[in-house]
Amino acid sequence: MSLVSVLIGKKVTVYSRLGDTEKQDVGMLEAVEGDWIRLRKADGETMFFTTVNVRMIKPFEPL
């Protein structure tokens, strides 16, 4: 079980970095598999992140 799996189904902010660009994406954490994280945004867009590019995942509500 990964440390991030406790956040599956929760609204989170994913802070990621690719080169010099930093982003914040808000949505529902749907899955964590291997080195991949899947986030569903409010507009229905699905985003995939590799754990290498993720700096922090912050839940909206306390665990």
C-alpha cells in the first residue's frame, strides 16, 4: 500500500514541477498505481502525473 493511497477519493491539490514550470491542480484523487497518480478535475478532465514530478499532494480536509 502506498502512502498516497489514503488520499484516494478525496479532494486534493497536486503541486507538480516540470523543468522550471510549477503547477497546482485541484481535483479528486482517483488512483495511484506504480509511479503514476490520476487526478479528476471538476471540469471532467483527467490528469496523470508521475511521482517524480509531484512535489506535494495536499488534501482539502484533515485525514
